[in-house]
Amino acid sequence: MLYRAKRVAVSPTSKAALGLEKRGGKTGHILGQPDSPVVVEEFGDFECPPCGHLSEPINQLEHDYRGRVCVIFRNFPLANHKHARDAAQAAEAAGLQDRFWQMHDVLYREQALWSISEDVRSLFKAYAGTIGANVPQFEKDIDSEQVKKRVAADQQQGNTLGVSTTPSIFINDQAVPVAQINPPGLRAAVDAALKQKAQK
């Protein structure tokens, strides 16, 4: 199902990276316009293959529905993924330099490589350099309390919502059924949410 979706490499500079934004009392990494009528909120794990396969299709949703759909990403590293928490912290460290979405894309694009590495930190450091981050600052931030708290806050929010697997996706605060978490299913759910908004 989710494994069949193909990933397409995306340039980290090909889309707006809004960093940490607020929307309706929520704080998160938002891709697109925060006031969009439809919000696709993902709880993801950077080491999760289905999350990786879905990453570009979700980016594409924001692109195709520009101004009508925004995407929020929240970290939900699973305990059975050895490097997932380090990857989440790498994304958040990049986020402190307004490069969260660039690191998000690189981590998913290179997932097959770093997920089996014995030295993920060296790879994450290299990725930070390729996206134009200040590498010494990135190395300092990746283990900072600020970054750890940010990952923990995302995970706590997921726990509160009953999230236990990744990817878990909510569209306008409504959980998307597992069977619908695939590119055509998400597009259909977005269309339905837009239609519902238009009727109000």
C-alpha cells in the first residue's frame, strides 16, 4: 500500500520553507500559507519507509493546491527505529536556521543510506552543509535542550491524539483512516475537505 508510492527527489530550494509558524494556536513547521482552509497535519518518523514514500506526494499536495492547503509536520520518532530520534533532532536543529523543510526533504530522500549507517551524525552534518546551514551551529544545536524539547512536545501532542504509528495524518483535525493514507486517498480527502469548507 504505502510502500508502492514512489518518491521523487525534490530540490530543497524548490519550495517555500516557512519554518516554525503559528496557526490557530498551533505551533509547528508549516509548508504553505498558514491561513489555508485545509490543513494536512502529519506525525512522521524520518526512518519510517512509508513516511519516506509519502513525503513527496504530500509536498506535491501543497504545491498543487497552493493557497488552499498547508502542511504541518510533527516529529513522532518510533522507539523501534534506531536513528529516528537523532534524525528528528537534526531536522529541528536545521529548523533553528530556517532550514527545516530542506533537511526534512534530504532526510527522506537519503533515508535508505543513513538508516543503515553506524555514523549517522557525520551524514547529518554533511546534509546540513549541503542545505546551506551553519554546520558548527548545527552540531551545537542538535543536542540542545531546545531541540530535544521541541521533539518531545511533538511526540506528546501525538500521544494526546492517540497516535501510535507513522505516518498518522489529520486533515482539518480529523484523523485520516489508515486505508486512505496513500497519494490518491489523501488527494480525495483534501478535495472532500475543500468541498466541505466551500459549503459553510
